[in-house]
Amino acid sequence: VDELEPLRTENFSREAFCLAHDLNLNQPIIAILAGSRKAEVMGNLPIMLDAAIRFTCHQVVIAGAPGLSADFYQPILDRFRAVPPVKIVFGETYDLLRSAQVAAVTSGTATLETAFLNVPQVVCYQFRGGKLAYKIMEFALRRIRYVSLVNLLLDSPAVVELLGPYLTANRLYAELSRIEDDCADRRAMLAEYERMRTILGAPGAPERAADAIVRFLKNK
């Protein structure tokens, strides 16, 4: 909240972002946040790209992970000949999200950041093992109804979670299509985002945490 709230209130130029990265200002952007680790990206990105490039009137932009290079992504991009070409942007994930119409996001902190910046999203996470691995995970986490931070905070399925064998290009394309344009589903998700921000509260979390620690220590 402390990091992102100022971004919600400051003036932001989508035009400047598009010009800086040779993007078409008049075409909506699909942001892809495929994870930060190599295994995550290799598992999620091909499916995300397969779905995203089907939106022929959109531009697809990947948020490059800090620890990975453009060379790491290139073999995956070479498998998908999109027109216009898929772009990668490093070090500007928040600006990419603020410029995007919709996002496909690997489960993790990025889902919370995407929601806080008010971008409709589909949460993704691919892992090996197919349906058997998914059933084992379901059993191990049977007391937890959701995986994404957004749904956990809201205790409701505000964003669709496509996990394991249920993350397919066809399903992701269908779910992105459902929220990429102004419609009831998109508006409902944005309303849930507003409720989530209310739950998170105002900036000042470090100070409040420090005060709580001091009070706790004084009462021991």
C-alpha cells in the first residue's frame, strides 16, 4: 500500500510509456507477468502467450523479471510469431500495468499489485504433475479456498484462478475475453478491487507495525 498508493494518485502518461517502448497508443495492451524464476516463466509464459496473441487487436507486452535477461525469453518468443511482435519491458512493471487493459498474472505478490493498480486480471500458475499433482495440492491445502492474494484477502473468487491442468491457452483466452472490455464482469472485478483496497487500509503500515511492536514489548 505504501509503495503503490502514490502511483494511483500521481499523473501518469500512457502516451509517454507507449512512445518509449514503440507501442501503438491506440491499441489496448495485454500485460503478461509470467513470474520471476526461470521454472515459473518456462511453465507459464508459453501458455500465456498462446492465449494473448489470439487478441489480434491488442498488443502483448511481457514484464521482464529482474533476474532474467532478454536472451532467456527469446527462445520462447520465437515459438510465437505475433503481429505486432510481443515486446518485453524490464524495470517498469508498474507503468506497464498502468498502461494495460487486462493482464495475465502468475500467482504471487504480482496479483496483489495488479489489483491495487486496478487492472483486471486472470491468475495463472502451471506446475508439473498434471491433475494428480493438483489433487495432492488440493488435499494438502484443503482448508484454504483460494491461492491468489486478492481472493484470500477478500475471501471470495474476485479473480479467476487457473492452476495446474486447468491453465490452458483456450481457457485463459476465454477468461481474458470475459474481462478485456467494459462489461458487467469487468466492473464487478474492479468493484472487488475497491473493497480490497479498503481492507488493506491507508498507507503507513511500517509505522503502525513499529508502534504495535513497541506496545507489545512494553506490555511484556
